[in-house]
Amino acid sequence: MLRRGDSGPRVRELQQRLQQLHLYRGRADGDFGRRLEDALRTYQWARGLHGSMGVYDGPTRRQLESETSPP
């Protein structure tokens, strides 16, 4: 599970996957900030994943990985 304030390669992968869907336009720098949180919330809202808005949890990860390719 990832949330705002986290950092590292898993955050960078999340950024890159959301970039593939044109939802995240920032740099893939590995820092989970407000801009990434907003992009993730938009993705979750559009997919009906309302359980943990703004948090990268298991259901969100599985859905996102099914729609994108590994960076």
C-alpha cells in the first residue's frame, strides 16, 4: 500500500503507469505527492474503486496493472 509521503521505486512505477493513461503529467521521480494523489483519485473514481481513494491498495494495483504495461 502506498500513500502520500511515500517514496521509492514502487511509487515511480505507479507514476509511470498513470502516465501511460495520461492521468499523471509530472516527472516520475518516485515521490508520492499531492499531484500523484490527485491523479490516483481520478483513476480510482473513474474505475469505481472508491474504497480507499488516494491510496494505492491491492484492488487499485490489480486494475491498473491490467490496463498498463510494465515501465
